[in-house]
Amino acid sequence: PGPKPLTMGKRVRKPANVKKLISPKDGRLKSNIEKTKKESEEKKSDKVHHVQEYPTHMFFTYNTALGPPFRVLVDTNFINFSIQNKIDIMKGMMDCLYAKCTPILTDCVVGELEKLGPRFKVALRISKDKAFERIHCNCKGTYADDCLVQLVTQHRCFVVATCDKDLRRRLRKIPGVPIMYVKQRQFTVERLPDAYGAPR
């Protein structure tokens, strides 16, 4: 056998001398330490809950300060349900509470009725009756639910008449606010112990 052919030796690359840089997200940097401190302080401040103080006349869920004549805040769908069930609003309220009642409408409720169009002409005509008292509210929009909740939290001297389940759920979270709605083709009220005419 003759001499072996010369082969090129494998070239091994030497690692380049690269300077090690600290990443900008490294926790050891001063700016990052300050950021984490701020975030932890913000989280602690978010955990603080401010509990609203309620008047002393609230006994459990009943408002003992409420008495006749009752001032009833009426929602849009309450008027519609009363028409569908052929209930006279004034008579139905008096039969339920056995006392004089003053139905009250806010600007938002009337605005909502006007928006609903010709289908709710009868409800709008009823709302313009002299028996209904009108309250001017300073709301920006015409969303009646928020308006009623805001009014009731500020002044706990109203009964709220509504058939809206979502609104009733919101009102139940506010202590001392009786809720009136339609049941068995007549008005009933919850969170008012003296309503002897309400069906149970």
C-alpha cells in the first residue's frame, strides 16, 4: 500500500471574547427594584376596602323609618307589566300597602319610555297622569336602572317598583330598600313587614 493522502485537519472555532451584559429586566438593577416596590405598594393599597356606614334605623334588611304615605319610584317595565296584567297602578299600590302611595317618575324613566317608541304609547300616556310625581335627576344618560339605584342609595325614603330581575338583584344589595313587583296579577312587596295586603 502506498502513502495515505494528506487530509485537512478540522478547524475548531475559538469562542469569541463577548462581554457579558446584564439584561434590562434583571431584578438587581436599581430601577427594577424601585418598580417592584411600587407594584407591591399598589397591590396593598388595592386590598383596602371602604365599608359604607348605614343609618341606625336599618334593622337587618328592614327600614323602620319608612311609613305612610309611601313614595314609590316606578320603573318603565313596572308600568308595562301593570298594563299587561290590567292593574290600575294607584289602586294596586294601595291594595298592596294598605296606605296612601305617591308614584314617582324620574326624568330617566320618562326618557326611556319616550325612546321605546309607539309600542309603549299607553305607558307614556299613563306616566303623564297628574297622580304621578316627577323628580328631576342630574343623570347624563337615560339609563333608568343606574338612576334609580343612585337615587335610592342617597335617599332611603323610597319603595322601588320594578319587574326587572337584574335591577331587583342590584337593589337587594342595598339594605333598607323595599321592592315592589307584579305577582299573581297583583302587586307584592318584599323587605317591608307591614305590607299586609301583599301576597306571600
